Amino acid sequence: MTTPVLDVQGLAYAYPDGHQALYGVDLHVHRGERVALLGPNGAGKTTLVLHLNGILKAGAGTVAVS
């Protein structure tokens, strides 16, 4: 198996008001894969993407983009 180009492990994040938006997120995307983020409003899709872009810092876990 190849090394993922996107590797998220144990990602957790709570907003300043205490709302836990992400908890224990694992995501591994390999070169050539296509991924869709689907879910209802408030599920954490935008919060996850803000971590992938480096706009938000994880409360716990790691995000690696190579």
C-alpha cells in the first residue's frame, strides 16, 4: 500500500463555545482516489475542510497533506 497524500488521524476539535464539532476522525486518501464529504447540516464537513486547509488547528490528532 502506498503512503496517503492526505492522512487524518484521531482528529478532534471543539469550538470556543464548547460545541464538539469533530471527534476521532480518521481519513486516509491515496493518490488517484476521489472522495466526497456528505452529511447533514452541522455534521462537521466544513470544520474538517478548514483543518485540511490549515485554517483551524486540531484540538487533538494530526492532519498531514503531502
